[in-house]
Amino acid sequence: MLSQEERTRRSRGAILNAALRIVGEEGYRAMTTTRIEEVAGVSRGLVGYHFGSMRGLTEAVIRHVQDLFVEDILTLRVARQSTGIEGVLALIGGYLGQLGEDPRPSRAMLILIVESFAGQPDLRDAVHDLNGVLRDSLRDQLLRGQGDGSVRGDIDPTVESVLLAGILRGIAVQWLADPDGVDLGRATDRAVAVASHAYAGCRPTT
């Protein structure tokens, strides 16, 4: 028999996953309380019970996408790398690899980014934090690489992190919009190769 804590955790997770699915497949405006509870298979009123409001739920969805990025890419992929340049390349490959494995979080994230400055400006703070995680992660790996010699010392990590984030988001948008017209695997390989050529320092990587 499940404990109350486990039931709460499961129902919250089901609601967040349902919201991700609805936003990604049906659009932000389809994410109503009734629709979420239907897709999640939970009792009426649980969305309000767990999240208070639709804004609270949407902010939780954004944080959920952020957590997936941190757990899957930063913790499982980037943290294993011994040098900063390897961390940068693992982050690029991990971001686009995660997109190919399960596009729903990225699709929902991009839709919510657009909503934050088009129709739902009250989401901007949460979206700002989400965007900051990607840029900061890239910048931190570039800085680490400058410290260990694997990244050129003459680049500005803050500026380059914006450039790299733009490349990753641009590839993601193109592939999500036209998966048959964009070879995600080759684009990923090319992005990794370009970053390696542009940023690698004199110290050889393993």
C-alpha cells in the first residue's frame, strides 16, 4: 500500500508529465485544468491542490524541464568529463541527444518561451531562469576549460555561451519544426566539431 507521500509524489508527477504532453502536442491554450486531469488520470481538483493555479502549474512545468536538463545532462553527462572542453562538447551533444531521445520537454519549453513574451508575460521570470541555466552551464564549462588549459584563453565565456545557446536552440527549433528535413545526428556531430575547433586550447584532451 502506497504511503500518502508516495501518492502525492506520483500525482504531482502525472500532472507535470500531462502538462508537458499537452503543451507540446496541443499548445499552451489547451492546457486547461480539465484537460490535464483527464490526461493525467487524476481526480478533479488535484491540479489546484498541488499547484494552486494554472500559473503555478506552468512555472512548475518550466522548473521540471530545468530539472530534467540538470539531471540528465549536467549530472549524468557533463560531470563525468575530465576537462572543460570535454564538458562543453558533452553539453552540446547531451542537449541535442536529449532532444532526439524525447522531444517533448524541448518542444514544451520552446512554446512556453514564446508564450512568455507573446501572451503570458507573467512567466518571464521562470523562463529567464530556465534560459540562464543553459547559458550558465556553457559558460562554466568554458571557464573551467580556461582554467585547465583545454579552452582558449582569448575568448569571452559569457559571450560565447550566448552564441552556443543560440546554436543549440536554433537546431532544436529547426528539427522540431521539420524533423524530416533536418538530420539531427549530423547536425549534432557538426555542432560538436565546430565548438571543438573554435574553443579547444593547446592542452590535448583525453
